[in-house]
Amino acid sequence: MLILGIETSCDETSVAVVEDGKHIRSHIICSQVEFHQQYGGVVPEIASRKHLEFINPAIDEAIKEGGITFGDLSLVAVANGPGLVGALLVGVSAAKAISYALNIPLIGVNHLEGHVVANLMREAPPAFPWICLIVSGGHVNLIEVKDLGHYIPLGKTRDDAAGEAFDKIATVLGLPYPGGPAIEKLALRGNAEAIRFPRAYLEKDSLDFSFSGLKTAVIYYLKELKTYSSDIPLADIAASFQYAITDILSKKALMAAKRTGVKTIALAGGVACNSSLRELVRKKAEKEEINLIYPPPVLCTDNAAMIACGGYYKYLRGEVSSLELDVYPVMELSEK
Ligand code: KG4
Ligand code: ZN
């Protein structure tokens, strides 16, 4: 089966052709970073307009690169939430047009489910259940994946998303947007134990997260330091901040696995690209004989291949959408 996947929930216009939910035939990702960078974050109106400009060329390119014609497609899958309403509408409208014109099924895919199933796009993925830590620019969700389409929420952020915290701290450190990769790079030259930034564990046994206190602590540390010194150890601050945030994420992921008895942890979302997070979870998981998986970086950040993959499995479950499919800025993963 050849699935066309479309992803426009935030600032990447992405289209992919994926065979049987696993084999990527083509994958187009048009990043809009250069248009949002000067504002230090994504501007929703600019995102919608750029999606509109990029979507048709991206679809044509994906078909061409995949070495197929439109007539070869079996179904079209599109992210219909959560995300920016105007941005989502562009992808969903394009997907509806293709579904209608080709008379093939349309499948709306929860963007978060896309991040989870990106972990299936490998040879021999481990059997369910998994603990999945979704860490992106807009989300932190700790869930138990009982099976495909069956997700039990265990914890989430009460304020900022992890990627959002990386992006905000990058701005105060004078680094470009997106902040995650910039902080990771700078942190390589710093000492992660130079400054002990606070970690918010919340109530005993809570699997929720909070990053606003950490963010404020870094901002005040920098402010105070600047009052008496012009020698600011930016690399140490980046490394110590990164350590604080990845320390909490890894500890809670392990807590979730131990509490549920689940033996596989899967990382997902843009922040799952972070090597420090991967290493911390790996070390803790190894001690407990827990298996760790994560997708390659291109399948961690927003992409259409994961949406095609999610659509494929939804199709197999008989979950086909109608042409009335709507977009949802807020959308939870289904518990079933
Ligand atoms: O999953 P994603 O592409 O978009 C959302 O669904 O939000 O995630 C984007 C986020 C950004 O906040 C970016 O700073 C962060 O992922 N990110 C990283 C790294 N690469 C991307 N954060 C930390 N370390 C990285 N290497
Ligand atoms: Zn995402």
C-alpha cells in the first residue's frame, strides 16, 4: 500500500510517500525556520501563508521523488490536530482534495500519535506495551502505549513544553531559533555540573512536569551575573540547563516504566533528538534492564512520514475519516 502523508501542524510543510507504513519512498520537509527566526518563535499567520505556498509543490515533489503517479496511491493521511488551526487547515484541505479527486480513503491522524508511531518505522520494533515520552515544542506527554490506538496518559506538563523551554532559554542566551539544537551544540563545550539549577518534581509520585521554575531560575541567574560580571559562562549555563531538564525527563520516564512494569521506553518528538536526553535515559534504563528506542532525528522532529505511518495503522483498524474531517488545535490521545 502506498500512503501519502501530509503534515502542516506547525512550521514544517511536509509530504511523504510511505509503503506499508514503514518504507519511506520519498520525504519532503520544507522548513519555515528562516521566516520565523527573527521573531524567536513560530508566528501562526506566517505559518499558514507559507504552508499555502509550499503545499502543492511539496506534494508534486513527493510523488515525483517516490517514482510513482497519483494513481498509485492507496490512501491519504493528514495531521488534523493538535496544532495551529490555520496551519492544519492547509494540510487537511489538500488531503481532502486528493482523497476526493482520486477516490481514495482519507485518514485524519493525531499529530501526537504520529510522533509515537515514528518508533515503528524500523525493522522489528519491540512489542507493546511501551512507555512513550513525547517531548516536543508544544508537548510533554508521558503515556503508556498498551497497543496501537490505545494510550493511557500518565503525566504531562503543567506549564511549558520541554522544547518551548529550550527555545526560550536559547533566546535569553542569544542563540538562534529553534533553541534545542543550538543549546545542545553550545552545551558540548560546557560543564553540566557547573550550576545546579532547580528541578521541579512536583508532588511525590507525580508523573507531571513543570519547567517554568527552571526557566525563571536560569533567567535570574543570568540577570544577576550580568550585574557584576561581563564574563558570562554561556556554555556552562547551556549545559547545566540541559542537564536539569533532561534529568527530570529521564527520571520520570524511568519512574513510569518501573511503576507500570513496562520494559520498553520509547522517546518521541523534536527534543528526542537531544543526545544528552538519550544518554541519560539509556544509562538509567540499562540498570533496570529496560529497552530504549527512539527514531532517527528526521523522524523525531515534525515530519509527514510519521503521519503516513499513523494513517496506515488507523486504516488497518478500520478508522477512516469522512470529507467532513475537521481540525483541532487541542487533541488528546485516545484511551479507547
Ligand atoms: O516535534 P517538533 O519538531 O515540533 C513540535 O511538535 O512541537 O519539536 C520541535 C522542538 C523545538 O522546540 C526544538 O527546539 C526542539 O524540538 N528540538 C530539540 C533538539 N532538536 C529539536 N531540543 C533539544 N535538543 C535538540 N537536539
Ligand atoms: Zn510535533
